[in-house]
Amino acid sequence: MDSPDMPLTPFRHFTRLAVICLSALFLLGIAEWYWVRRATAAIASVPTRTVLVTQQRMYSTRVVDNTIAFMQAQTAEARVPWRQERLKALQRLSEASTELTRFRILESKGPSAAGGELGKARLRIARIVARTDSLVSERLRGERGMLQEDEIRALVTMNDSVSSAIERVNNEELAWARNRTDRLQRGQLVVFMFMGGVLLLMVFVVMRPAAHRMGDLAIALSRSNAQLADQAHTLEESATELAEQNAELVQHQIVMEQHRTLLEELQQSLSEREARHRSVLESMAEGMVLAREDGVLLAWNNSALNLLGVSEEEMRSRRPDKPLFEVRDEAGEILDNAALPLATTMRTGEPVSGMVMQVHRNGESPRWLRLNARLVESLDDSEPVARTAVLTFVDVTAERAQALQLRSLSIAVEQTDQAIAMADARLRITWVNKAWMRTTGFTLDEARGKRPGELLHGPHTAPETVERMRAAVRNGESIEAEVLNYRKDGTPFWMEVHTAPLRDGAGHITSWISVQRDITSRKASERERQQLAAALAVTTDGIGIVNAGGGLEFVNHAFARLFHDRPGNLIHRSWTERFSAEEALRIQRDVVPLVTRLGAWSGEVEGLRSDGAAFPLDLSVTMLPTGGLVCMMRDVSERKQLESVLRTQAIRDELTQLYNRRGFFQVASGQLQDLVRRKQPAVLLYGDADRFKLVNDTYGHDVGDQVLRLIADVLRTELRSTDVVARLGGDEFTALLPDTDIGSVVEIQDKLQRALAEAAAKSDCPATIGMSIGVAIFDPAMPESVDALLQRADRDLYDIKGTRRRARAA
């Protein structure tokens, strides 16, 4: 070191000055480097911060939009995806907020003025999150329904305030970045000028050798300035992109507002439509129940509760395995769940119409219901849903009772020997009984719509009697008169007429009823016998008069034609001679005592023609005052044949003449009961035609029907006569093979497949004929229903087809 008293030489002076300048320059360089580094880092972080803040606004908007969509969804299934999207947006919002906390520049103590605005934005975002969480929780707990218009508007307003605050943060951040860049450039210029002066001094005084190094430093600083300029340009581009993103967000907000308006209109329309539909359902007198495939009831109306006699709570707590009442068919047989209309429709996919059943509950009188069932078609086929069916029904108990009563009255009126006619308020005939038709010779079709006088009055009918009857009709009074009428064939006869008006609750005449009795015998007994004989001769019903000893005194030609005989061969012979010995014994033992006690009897018997052929007869027997009988007979052979045909059609498939579903279940159920009694096994085959839909689509339904007939012929030919073979519907066939064990299954399947191949080769059918067959074994030790066997065979068929598909794919 220099001593204090040693004078400073110029060289030492300049050396000390150079040392001081170098030290100052060194310190200034360190400060400049630290300051530039901090300023550059702060400026470089602005785009990242701006992006994070913008992401906060975007995810906040998504949270609001997804919350609104979740709240407005109609069903729980529709709300699931919106809730998941909302949770994702909340996660992204939390991540952006966490990432943003690393930048101290945005805190309230930092050098940027955006910290305060960001704090407000964060507070508003927190309020939005808290509000939407509350709405979603209330919706999930079922404490509230969809949002009201003012609530949606409030959420959108809260989100708009967040967007405005974040936009101000971005603007202030960009302004701060531009200001900081300008300050950095000005500071750099001042520092560079000062350092340049110091360098010039050092160059000219003592540091000329270091000039080149300082030049290199200046070049490095210039490059740094260029980099800062590039970063500033990048910030400008980021600002432009942010402005474009802001414009897109505004446009998105406009679209969301339009969607919200459309959603509100749609919601109002759906609410009005739902209210109308619900009011229609509740006003229906017809009961309606909506059920799912698993038996769960989804909805019902009040008429259903009233008709079934159950409460709302009972219907809501009803389980498929615990029915509320016992169901029987028209024959009184108990129906299981599988035979009910809903289960049938769910299983077959076909509607059930007009099915009548009895409903028994808690010892009450049975209710008769007429039911219809059909599947409800899904409007959205993008995802598979459980089948849903609607069941409608009406109470026909009174209708059946009334029909039974009317049937009884009709039989009584039809069988009475007094002529009865019904007329409307204008005295035009609407109905007459057989006695009236026999008496007048006019049929119901001939008499309907005409006045009695137009048909029956003739040239010798007393005008004063006619006028008196007309006056009584005009005054709405009852009529009792004896009048000379004329039959259709023109023969006159006397009738005692009793005609009375029928009135409604208001006292207005709705119809007239006339009871007439032939009194021609009182007027002219001989003429009455002639007219009666003529009437009996032309009637289509066989009529015979039996004396007290049981011999026939009179028979008409229709009576003789019934037995293919002549009237002369029947007179004075026993009237039971034309019946078999067993039938004649039953008539003498059961019918005659009833006629003697009650005065009349009607029923069905079996007669014998003259050649010994048996045929069915409707017989009506009436006791005469003399102790004799009047027998009225009618051949019902055609009706019996028609009934037999109808019974056959009810259980036979029209296309293949095999049993249909109804016939198969009836016959197979009886077979299974017999197998359980005899302890013998059985095999159930269930199959369908291969690629049958492709056959119909390619060749048409005529070829498809030909394929079904060929399969039916093979099953009918190759299986035993004791086997029950049926076509269940479509291309589905089944066969119950009693007294067959599992060891014969493979042989039977091979035989059927060979027969199908041979039938296909011999036929002119252009389509390929094949059949897949599933098998179920019936064990008499563990009895099952026909439906359970079909379900097991269906599962076996499904497994066979799956194996075949996998084999083809391999």
C-alpha cells in the first residue's frame, strides 16, 4: 500500500482511478445483470400468466354451462355426462389456479397492479363454484328441480363478471409488460451510455488493452437487447391471440345464450305437453300401467288403482315375486306370471288385445277385466335399454253380468209362445221374437224399420180399431185391442195385442213393446187350425205335438226332414224312437220330469236319422195343458262343425298346420303332467331357421313361407306321432318328445339335419334351408313348466349360435 505521505504520481493516480472505475464498472455490471435477469423473467412470464388467467375464465364458463345443462336434464341418466364434464372443468380450474400461484407478480404485494383485480376474479370464481356446488347437491338430493329463468340469468351474470375481471387483469398485465419493457430499454440505454463513458475513459487512460473485450461485451448486450425486442414482439403476438380468444369467448357466450333461450322454450313446451298428457291419462276411465321388462311398475293412473282395488302405496311397493291379487282366465284356471299379457308381450314382442281375465283379491268378488298390452318403442336406438310395455284395461264385470242377464232374457223371450215385438219411438219395428215371426210369417229383416200396420193390416182390418190404436200411440198411452191381421202369405188371423210405451228417466218415450197372443181359435177354431198347420208346415224348425201317452200326433215337414223320413211314418209312434237308447233313457229320466215340473225345457240332444246316422239337435220341449208336449227341433250339425273348425284354428298355425303357441302350451302342459305321473323323461327341441331374415330380404316372403313349410314338413315327418310339434311364431319351431332320454338327442338332431338337407335338395326353393336347434331335458323328478323348458332351450340355442359365429370368425 501507498504511505499517506507518499505523493501520488500521475501513473498511480490514473492507476487508482482505473481501479475505482473498474470496481464501479464491475459492481454496475453485476447490478445490471441481476436487474435485467429479473425484468426479463417477469416479462417472459406474462404470456404464461395470461394463458392461465384465460383458462380460469374458460373453465369457469364451462362449470356454469355444465351446471345449467345438468340442472335442466329431464332424467338421471341424462344428467350423468353433464355432471362428469362439470367435475373435469372444476379439476382444470383448480390446476390453473395452483399453477398461477407460482407467479408472485400477480399477488397484491407484487409490482403489478393486476394483483387486486385477480383477487376479485378469484373471489368471484369461488362464489360461482360454491353456488353451482350447492345447486348440484340440491338436485342430487332431490330437494329441487330444474333452474328458473332468473337463476340461470344470475349464474350467467356471475360468470360475465368473472370474464370482465379477468379481461381487466389481462389488459393490466399487458400494459405492465409493455411499460416494463420500455423502462428496461431506457435503463439499458442509460447504463450503456455510462458504461461507454467509463470504458472510453479507461481505454484512453489505462484500459486500451481491454477495449476489445468491452467491445465483445457490448455485442453481447446488443444481442440481449435484440432478444428482449423479440420477446416484446412475442408478447404483442400473445396479446393479439388473447384478444382473438376473447372474441371467440364472447361469440361462444352469445351462442350459449341462444341455446339457453332455446332450452327454456323447449322446457316450457315439454312441460306443457307433459301436463296435457298427464291430464289425459288421469281423466281416462281406462286403467293404464307402464311396466319394465323385469316386472317393475314405472307409472299408472288413478283409474288403474280404482279398477284393481289397490292403493297408491300398495302399487308402489309391489314386487314381481309377490303379486297383489290372484289372476284367473275365463275358465277359472289360475294364471302364472308368464301367461299374463305384460309378460307375454315382453317375451314375444307381439301385442295382446282383448284378453279377458278374472282378478281375485282378499276374498272379494272377482272382477272381470279386458286387457290390452303392447311394447313402448324407444325414441333413441343409440344405446340398448330395457323393454317397456304399457297395459290398458277396463272393468267388464257389469258388462258380463248384463250380457248374461240379457242372454237369459233373450232365451226366455225367444222360447215363449207369445209373439213379442219391439219398436222405436216412431213405432217402427226394431226386433221380433221367433213366435212373432212364426205367427206373421215375416222375418226380422223383413219387419225391421216398418210399422206393424204396414205388414199386418189388410182389407178387412176394422178401421175404428186401427184409429183407436193410432190415437193411443199419439197420446203415449198403452193399448189393448183385438185386431184382424194378415200374415205374409195373406191369410188373416186374430191377435190380442197389448202394447205399452217405454220411457226414459225424463219421461220421454224411447220405444214400444207389444205382446201379442193369437186368439183366432176364439174367433174361428177351424180356421185357426188351418192357419196353424200352414204356419207349421212352412217353418224351418221341426215341430211335433206329443200326446199324453208319448206318441206323436202331429209333425211338420221340417220335423220329418230332420230325420230323413216322411210325416206319415212318424205319426202315432213314440217321439223318443228317433234317439239312441241311451239318449232316450236320459230324456225319460231327466228331461220329462223337468218339463212336468217346470213346464218347459231346452237343450242339446243327439238324434238318429232313418239310416241310423247320428246328428246333433237343439230341442225345446213345452208342456201342454192336456198333458202332452210340443217339441221344437233344429239341426245344429253345421254349427257344430263350425265350432270344431274354430277350435282347431285357435290352436293350429295357419301356414304350417302345426300347433301354434297357444295349442303347444295346452298340449305340452298336459304331456308334462303325464310324464311326472309316469316318471318318464322328455326332450324339448327349440330352433329357428338359419339366416331367415336374409331369405325374406333377398327372395321375398313367399320364399320365406316356403322355407317354413318345408321345415314344418320335415319335423312332422321325421318325429313321432306322439311328439308335440309347433311353430311358436316367425321362424321359431319347437317339439316336445315324451319318453325320450338324453342319449337320443344327438341322433335325433342328426336325423333332422339330414332330412332338412334332403328336403332342400329335392325342393325348387332358391334359398338355403337350414335350422339351428337348442335342447332342454325334462327330469320328472324336478318338474318344470313349458315356459321354463323353452327358456333353457333358447339359452342352449344362443350358445350354439355363438360358438358357430366364433368358429366362422376364426
